[in-house]
Amino acid sequence: MLLGTDGSVTSMLEVITGCPIEIETLVQKVIPADDAVAAELKVNPGDEVNYRVVKLKKANTGEALIYAVSHTPLKRLDASFKDDLTKADIPIGVILKKHQIESRRDISATGFSRADRELSRVFNVFPRELMLQRSYKIFRHGEPLIAIQETFPYNSFQDEYRVIVETPSRIHLTLTDLTGTSGRVDGGVGITLDEPSILLEAQRARDLVVEGENADRAKAAAQAVAMHFGLGGAHLSIRAGYKMHVGLGGGTQLGIAAGKALCELYHRPATAREIASIINRGGTSGIGTAAFEGGGFLIDGGHTFGPGKDKVDFRPSSASMGIRAPPVIARHEFPKSWKILLAIPDVTRGAHGKQEVDIFKKYCPVPLADVHELCYQILVRMVPSLVEEDLDEFGSAVNRVQEIGFKKVEVMLQHPVVRRLMDEMRAAGAACTGLSSFGPTVYAVTDTQARDIEATATEVMGEVGGVVQITSARNEGARIRAV
């Protein structure tokens, strides 16, 4: 209805919401028309155009309902119309009515888009949430008077109760102890990432239906949680995601997100750790679960090891059924000024399934001396330098970790381009580079020269292809909201 109307959107919003609508001007300035704007308005490039960005919001709560960008050629405006348009927070429909201007609206395009950072901030939604969008022109005397693009948050105009979950991702720096001689095993170190992320929406339904990328994996997790708690059906939509088995922990994030969304829909309290246990995640490393729960730089304490304990042999999380996620023994905010680059080459994805199980069997236990040095690198060098924001010392510790323990095995088993990425990105200025989990994602940490490192990674992956992403740490866990 909103997308198709050729009348006053302000009046329609007041009817839909049952409250007065206010307009707030965010940007107001006169600019020269570029070629695209000139063609749309049928004016000459360089002609003065009023550029206006506004949001329409509920007067009682301030909730933003529409974000509108308009271009108006000043030479077609009467002085009083121009004054109202440029100096007051008045809806365009009201201005047209006030000045008794006969006009028509022609809708040129309607469709969907994704919320960018600006729209996320304006509408208080998550980045990449679904948006409704339309473009139209207001004509007077056969000439375009105003060109407008309006954006609406999709979830604000739905009748059903909905839950939206936005997860982080994570890089896994290393497992700590794969000897078991201390009576404990595993242990993990990792960093929570803001991007890439998974965006999942849920609403109640008679049956359990999941759509989107990796729907089967999400459905299996949701089914396990529904059965465990006796919950009803739901329609889950995976609006955004990222590749599985590339070393970014997507399986854990998607599984917990699906379970958490279902619990929220039915108002059933459940922690990320409880859900992880139900869907058999966290049986080796607990970094993914802890990233969903609270974010930041994380160290987990692993599992008890030996007869009658949590684990009796060495195996990855995917083969560690019924084992609880390990305790988080250290968490700290990751410095906001440190950037993280991800290089994901298009090579064989990281070991998983039977292949991963076989690698654990073949290469474990690792030398005890390596475990001793890992503990030194993590607790004596890495953590203090993180707290003191000493990037050089932190980077030196991370670089050394690539050469010892089980991480040495993971690096050894990679495609040659992965090892070259680690070397070349470091040479381009990164304080450290490393392999995340079983790869093939390579990460780099820096506070300068991010674009140089990005260019180097792109060049190295030239023959095999791949993507490079500049991201940052997230010092909070998954974000959840209900509408």
C-alpha cells in the first residue's frame, strides 16, 4: 500500500500508526546537479538543485518510519514554495497542498534493498535488514518538480510478532592443549568479529520452515531446540550469511541463532551455552559460543580429560556430541583502533567432517613442549600486550603461535596460497597474520596500511580468486530484537 500510493504518505502513515507524524530534516543544501540528477529532472548539469534528506517519524515515540531523499530544481520553484522547502520541517505533500499546486506523482521504481550503516542508525535496525524502497517524481506543467526516493523498514510494517537475530563471526587463533597430560584438553583463543555476520528473522508458524542460505543446517538446529523445549513451529528467513567451513565459525553462529530465535518467539529463556549443548556445538572450542554470548577477545578453559571426564580422546567439535561448551576463563575488549583484514581464497574449504576427525587422530597428541610455549605466548605475551594495546608485541606472539602446536599442523595442511598470504600480508605491513581455525581464511591485524595489505592479498589470490574484507572486532555478542 505504501509503495503504490500516489497520495500523501504522511496522511497514510498517520492512519496506519494512529498517531501524528513529524518530519525531521537531516540534510538540507543546494548543490549543482550532476549528470544523473540532471537527466532525471530534465535540467542542465550544474543547475542549482535543492538536496534534502528527511525522516518521517512518530510524534509520540520518535520512531523513524521513512527515510526520504529528494532533489528539486530551484528554477522551477516560486519564492514562497522555495522558502517552505528549504527552511522548515514540512512534508512535501503539505507544502504542495498549502500552495495549491496541481501536480501528479509517477512511480518509477519499487523494490527491496538492504539497510546500510546510515539506514541502520536512522531506523535503529541491524545492518542488512530488509528495506522497502520506491522512487517517484512529482510533475507540474509536464515537468519534473521533485524527484524522491523513499525507504521504509520492512519489519516495521508487519502484523506478526517477529524476532531478528544478528550474529557476529569469529577468528580462531589456536587450540591450547592437545596433549591431555594436565587432566584437561582443548582450550581455545579467539576474537569476535563485527563482519561478516548472519542475519536471521523468525515468526511463528504452524510448521517449521527455513529459507535462505544453509537452510538445512539452520533447520536441524531449530528442530533440536524445538524438540528439547517442546516449542511450536516457525518460519525462519536467513536474510544474510557467509560461507561455511572457511574458518569463521559460521556453523555455530547459525545454529545458535536459529535456536535462540525460536526460543525468543515462544518466550522460552535459554542461554547461548544451553543451545550450543543441545545442537552439539562447543565440544572442542568454546570460542564460537562465547562470541555469540558476549564478544571480545576470548580464551576458554577446555574440557576435563580422562576416564569418566568430559572427553577421553582428541576430536573436533563436530564429533564431540553431548559435551558442554567449555568455560570462558578470560575476556577482554579488543582495541577499537586495531583493524582486522580477512583474506578468503577460493581453494578447498577447511577440513570438516570425517577429514577433520582423521586429522585429530593422526596428529594428536602434540608435543608437550609446544603446549608449554603456547601457554607462555598467550598468557605472558599476547594477553598483557592486548590489555596495554601494544600491537607490535601482540602481533609477535600471534606470529609465533602459527609455528607451534596444533596450529602448526593446520597451517602445514593448507594450499600454498594460504601460506603465501600469511607471508605477503605481513610483509605489506600487518603486525601479524594467522590462519583462522582450519582455514582457508587468513587474518591480519594492523592499525595502519590496511589498504596496502588489502591490495597485497588481492594480488596474491589473483590466480585462485577470493575475497578480502576489512572488518573490526566486536566487543559484544549477538544482537537480538523483537518487533
